[in-house]
Amino acid sequence: MLSAIEEAASLLNPNVSINTVPKKVNLGNPLFAWHHEIFTVKRLAAATVSNHKAHNSLGRINTFDTSVDPEKLYEHTHIIAEGIVRYVSDLADSSVTILDDHLVPNKELLIRTVEFLGRTQRAATLLQRDSPVLLNLEQTLSKYASEVLVSELKASKRDPEFQFYDQSESKLFAYNVKPAVFDLFLAIAVIAYLGTVYLCVKSVPHGMTYLYQLKKLKSS
């Protein structure tokens, strides 16, 4: 598969370089570094296509949507599609391309798909059976494949998105609390009260001494 994709890249755009970054799956780590590792654990051959060399790259872990260059997306999609077709058809001639004319990926469809995904919620916890993303994907695949089946799989316990966020709807409780100024005045009042009690207790011996001396003067 990798050799087929490399041949496709050399035919369609020699400036595109394809590098393989091997990585062992750490079974002790509860989080998967790449998407394909969930298949690797089950002893299925898999790989992740990415423009990031490391799984912890800042651009990859960013939760915000980033702009996509339609030309690069079309070019890379064309290379990957050509490589997959060459691998499936077992084409030995490295000088001939298969996806020509009407078989090349539709650039307009790619642009519309990116725009659709950019304005649609697609988090794993929000993908219900009637999600627009799943319905659109099912309709698109049905145009090019004879058998399309949507299967609901039980989430893996190692997947953090399902482990911590398992509900699409939750109740939000809001409480009306008193402002911080009230706490400030309350603290001043408590301090003043304790200071008054402290001064009263501190002055009791002096008061007793004064009363004793006053009583002694009157008796004399």
C-alpha cells in the first residue's frame, strides 16, 4: 500500500514527499496516540495519514477548526485515491495512472464537504443515528457503492471522548449567589465583633482593680 501511494505521488506530483513514522503501541497507556492504534491492538493492519510527525503536535491537538487549502486537499486526496486503486488492482506499471478524466476526485465535492463539516457539530458524543454528518456520509457513499450499512459500535473504554463525555444532553444548574461585597461587609462585622469581645475581656481585670480601689477609698 505504501509503495503504491509513493508511486502515485511520484506520478502526480513529485514534490510531495511521503514519509513513514513507525511507532509502537503502548498498551499501558489508556489513551491512543493515533487513530489507527485501536485497530493495531486488534492485530489489524492500519495507518494514519497526517501532516504531523508527532501525535502530540500542537496543530493536531488544537480543538478549534483550522482553514483547509482546497488545492492541497484535492491534490493529496487524488494521490491517496490513486495509490489505493493501484494497490487494489495490483498495477505493476509505474508510468501509468488509473484515475484519469471522470475518475479523478471531484474538487467541488471536496470543497462543499469541508464547508459542511466546518459548520456542523461532529464531536463523537453528538453523532446520533440521525446526525447530519452520518446522513450526509451515508448518502454520499450510496452514490458510489452498492452496499452501505451503518453499524453502531460500542465505544472502547480506552477512548477518552467516550469515557468522560457519554451524554449528548445534560442539565445545567445555575445558582444565584450574593456578591463578594456582602462577604466583605460580613467579614468586617465579624472582625469588629470579635475585637469588641477581646477588648471587653482584656479590660475586665482593670475594671475589677478600679472597683476594688474605689471601694477601699470609700471604706477609709
